[in-house]
Amino acid sequence: MDLRVGIGYDVHRFAEGRRLVLGGVDVPFERGLLGHSDADVATHALMDALLGAACLGDIGQHFPPSDPTYKDISSLFLLGRVGRLLSERGWQIVNLDVSIIAQRPRLAEHLPAMRREIGRVLGLDAARVSLKATTSDQLGFTGRGEGIAACAVALLKLENP
């Protein structure tokens, strides 16, 4: 059996006048994240983990921020495209694990919805999608409330090696 692991990491700074989207879920907060797309750091880290596991580059190669097509686009839409790309090449997702690092807002109540949304888009049972939230104990840019970071791990297996 051919198994592959990928790691993804993303970070975005807070900005006024933007909505906060994490794991495909709108999270009520006074600021959103700055980015070319919806700036969903959790989904971006996850896409990079998936692409990395399959040796398919990164999200910047597939969805360049210089391309106006991706301006304000839903990261869940892009995640769906990554999922189809993997499937076309024979990769099956075994499981996903995402950690979101943010001092604020509190995210625990939103994690189940994020798991469901990511699972829905990728055609996975939510039991294969783990999402966690933590703080950085007021250290660094996340601790100062300047932005949010996320890291992700994806395990893939080749369906027909």
C-alpha cells in the first residue's frame, strides 16, 4: 500500500471590513482575515497538506493570488478542486488533522461545523477530519491578536498502486 503524508501551514493577518471564515464556516468576529481569496487559513493549510502529500506543489501554484479569478473566492470551492485533482490521480484521503492557532475568537463551538463542511466538500465522513483550536498563550503575532495561523497534516493512500 502506498501511503503519503503532507504538511501544510498558513497565516493571515486580521483586517477590518472582512468576514472571518475558518474551515469554511463564517465565525462571528469584529475582523476578518486579509487575503486574495476568503483568507481561510485552516482550509489553505489543509490544501497545502493534501497537495504536498501527493507531490503536486502548493496552492499558490494551482490558485495564484495574481489571478483575478480567485479574488474573494471561497476556499471550500478551491478545496473541492484539490479533492478532485487528487481523486483523478488515484489518491484517497485517509484522514486530516488541522490545528488553528488564534488568541481570539474562541473557536471550540465552531469546530464541529468546520469538520462537517470540510468532510462534505471532500466526500469524507467527518470522523476522518480532525480540527482543533489553540492559543499561543499571548506570544507572537497570534498572541497579540494580529492574525491567525493554521497547520495541517493529511494522510493519503494510492487507490491502485
